[in-house]
Amino acid sequence: MGRFIEKGDKPWLWGGVGIVAGLTIGFAIAHIRTLREWPWDIIAQPLATLGAGIAAIIAAAITLHNGEKTREQDKEIHETSSRAEQERTLRERFTSIVELLATEDLTKRESGVYAMAALADDWAAFYKDDQKSALREQQVCLNILISQLRDPILHNSPPQIHTFKEKIQDIIFSRFEGNNNEEPGQWSTLNLVAEHCYFYNLSSKGIFKQRASFLNAHFHGKTSFNSAHFYNNATFSDTRFHDGATFSNARFHDGATFHGALFCESVSFQRAHFNIDTPFDSNDNYENCADFSEIEFYNNASFLCAKFYNNTSFNGTHFNNNTPPRTDMEYHRNADFSFSHFYGIASFHGSHFHKCAHFLRAHFDETAWFKASRFESFASFQKSNFNSQIFFEDTHFKGRTDFQDANFEGPAYFDNAKFLLPISSRSNKFLKSLNINLENVGFGVNFSRND
């Protein structure tokens, strides 16, 4: 009988059978010595009746067990068949939706977009106990939706294209947003590979746990990633922001790449946080105002060869690590580094300031490099603190220069520097007070070494 007892059997049923059998056997063993003295002719019938009852109970238990097992097997077969049918239905839906998205009719494609997003949600419900499979199917749906954003936006594109893109963007990016800025959305664990896409008036506060790539993407209209969280590396390389863009209060937990990005209008990274190396360098072009004020760069921040064509602000920005040894940045309009703090080596080596350069109350904890830089207009280092050595070798100051109340804790090197306009009398006295050799320094004609 033991071979019939399997997982899922009724314990009370077999317990009852065991009790009856145990009592019978125990009674017999306890009275084994007196069995010969029993009146068998009298007790034969009751014993036969008892045996038949026990046999009936055992037979009923086996029958009940087998019935339960059969019903469980039938149920399992039914559930397996039903699940296979559900999966087949979901895949048939996917095929029909893809066909709908392949049409030229924007109205049909829009309905297909909604259907694909709903399908992704249904896959998640279908694989509720298998997260890996759920993410795999959802990722496929997301990739199909992203492909709908690759239609280019041209100067003569009809308004319907803009509307269509806004609806797709809302469907996709809303699923990366939770109920608050710290809670992930239902798609936050998916990869967002939006490369070569065209966006219009994109606004997202999404939480992106996995890869987020906007390589060679085009952003038209107002673009906002304010308060967005990028936990994996965020790629904006070779991206074009045709209109204004804001990344205020955004968090880049694993760094961001803006290599070769073009900002045609104003851009703001105010109070953004960059936790690791962040390149804004090489071919980056900022054609309008760029606001990097009050940013926290926790690791290296690279603006190598970046070009800023309009006013640029790093006011109150903290650079917690070294900047690259040579930057060669160009600031075509005003550059404001007032109240900024450089905790590591600060390099402006070879930088070109075409307009005003403000370093009011800036703090330089380590070496500061301004070697071979060019200040075409007003340069202010008023009340700045240089806690280590600073290099102004081969630097040209073509406009008014102000070092009033600056604090130099380490040596300052002005070898071969040139001041083409007279500097303020206080700055004059300051330079004379430095323990440096000014013999090779060229000063404006109105500068008096004896003042």
C-alpha cells in the first residue's frame, strides 16, 4: 500500500486506516497466548466481519486516493493546456500588432503602440512567477515601440508626426516613472536603447536601472530630464539638442557620456549629480547658454576641447576630483566659475576666454593650471583662494585683470605671462608682493613696477 502514498495525499485518511489496522494487530499480539483458548466457533463471525470492514476501508481509501490523483492529473493537464493556449494567443497578438505598426497610417500605428504596451503588461502578468522570462518578453515589446521613434523630424514634417511622437514617448517613458522620484516604474529594469531616434517635447522623470542610450539621437522642442535617475551609464554621445534642454536635479549614478553632443540652444544641468567620470569633451558644442551651476561632480569631470558659444555658468559647482591635465576649452561669451570649489587638480590649460571670466571666491585646494590660457576680456580672481601652487605661465591677459584680496597659500608662477592692459593698483601691489620672478612678465604700458 505504501507505493500509493505520494505527495499531496490526505493525511487524515491514511491516519484512520493506520489506526484501525494498528488496533487490530496490537490486540492480536497482546492476546497471542490465549488464542488457543478462544472459542473460535463463537468469534469467527465477528472476526470475519471486522476483517471485511478493514478491507473495505482500505479499498475505499485506495479508491479515494486514486480518484484524487486522477483529478489532480486532469487539473494539471488542463492548466498546462490552458497556459499553452494563453501563450499562443499572446504571440498571435504580437504578430498582428507588428503588422499594424508596419503601416504608413499614423492612426493605425498609434493604436498598435497602445496594443503593444498592453501586451508587455500582459506578458508580465503571464510570467508573474518567472521574472526572467517576463523581462525578456517585455524587452522585445519595448524595442518595437522604440523603433517607432526613428522616423526623422524634418523642417517640412507635418504636425501629425509631432503628435504621434509625443504619444509614443508618453507611453514609453511614463512606465519608467514611479509614484515619486525615488520609486522605480514598471519598466525601470528594462534596457532603454533609443539610439538614432527623433524625439519631440520629451519630458521624463524616469528611473532607469539598466542601460539608457540616446546615441546619435535628435531632440526637437523642449527636452527635460529634470530629476531623472540614471543608475547605469547614460549615453548621449553625438546627440543633437536642437532646442532647449534641462537636466536639473538629475542623478547620474554610474556616469554619463556627452561625447560629441551638440546643444543648439540653452542647456541646464543645475544641481545635477555625477557620481563617476563624466566626459563632456572633444566635439561637444554648446551654442547657447549652458548652466552647470551647483553641480556635484564626485569624480573626474572632463570638458576637453568643449566649445561654449554663449554664456556659461559653473557658479557654485563642486569638482570633487581632478580635471583632465589639458582642457583647451573655448568660452566665446561670459564664463562664470564664481563660488566654485575644486577639491582636486584644476586644469584650464590652454583655455580661451573670449569674454569675461569670473572666478570670484573660487576655491582651489590643489594645483591650479592656467598655463598658456588666453583672457581676451575682464578676468576676475577677486577673493579667490589658492591653497596650493598655481601656474599662469605663458598666459595672456588682454583685458582688465583683478586679483584683489585673492589668497595664495602656495607659489604662483607667472613666467612669460603678459598683461596687455594695466591691472588695478591693488592687483599691482598683490603681484609685487608675491615671491616670484616677474622679469619675463610683460605688463601694460601704464603699469608701474614701483607703485
